[in-house]
Amino acid sequence: MTKGAGSFAIIALAFILQLAVAPQLVFFGVTPNIVFVLVTTIALLQGQRQGAVIGFVTGLIFDLVGSGPIGVSALTFCVAGAIAGALRPSALAESWKLPMVIVMVSSFLAESLYAITLLLLGESLHIIPTLTDVVLPTAVYSGVIAAGIFPALAYFLRQDRPVQTFHRIGR
């Protein structure tokens, strides 16, 4: 399976989980955005271009399935995927903690961008309660989910498998 096909298969599974399982996982009044977590995780593993493309396509599907304005999730997922993908070299050089933090910050920025875009489109939204009651808890929840998902996806999607053993030269 190619890198792109594997990514889209995982995203399809994420949509099923988002629709069937996520509504049962409400924590502090927030439903996890499993699809977003996977988009940013895939971007961290595959780079900026792949992150932006998968983010846009996935966000557009998310918009079409959801009840919000069409294009807002496509924009926020695309931007988040591109930014997370640009951080790929740093994220892969560290342990699982840095990708978790990147997903958390990406989620905070994407949810904030989503809220600001809704405000610009004329939605009545109270920004401070939205930030404290939705954006921040969603970001933390996304980071926790990423901590569990990132190692498995890294194993499945990385094309450059790590060297298993080292042999000394000249022995």
C-alpha cells in the first residue's frame, strides 16, 4: 500500500470512529475530533505538502458531513496540516512528547481559527467562553489522543523504517 493510500484508508477509518465512537467519548463537555488528530499526525509523519492536501480534502469532507459552513474546516485542517507537516523534522527527532504538544497546539490554533472564521461569517459567538469552554479543552483532549495514536501511526505510515541493529565496522 502506498503512503497516500494508507493515509486515506486511515482517514476513512477515522471518519467512522468520529461518527460512531466520538459522541460516546465526551469529556468536560467536549467531543474529540479524531479526524483532526489523524490529519495532524499524518502531516507530522509525511510532511508539509501531504499534510496540506490531506487536511484540505479531509476538512472538506468534514464540512460536507457536518452542519457548519462549507469550507471552514477545509481551511483550518489545511492550514494545520501544512504547519504540522513543516515541523516534521523536529517532531521525528524527538520522542512521542513533541508530536503530542504539536497536535495540541495545532488543535488550539485550528479551533481558534474556526471560531474567528465563524465570527467573520456573521455567526453570533462569544469568543472568551468559546476559547475556555471549547477550544482549550479540545486542544488538551486532542493532545492526549495523539499520545496514544502517534506511535501506532508512526509505525504504520513511516516509509523510512529505523535501523533495527548496528554492526561495528572492522569486526
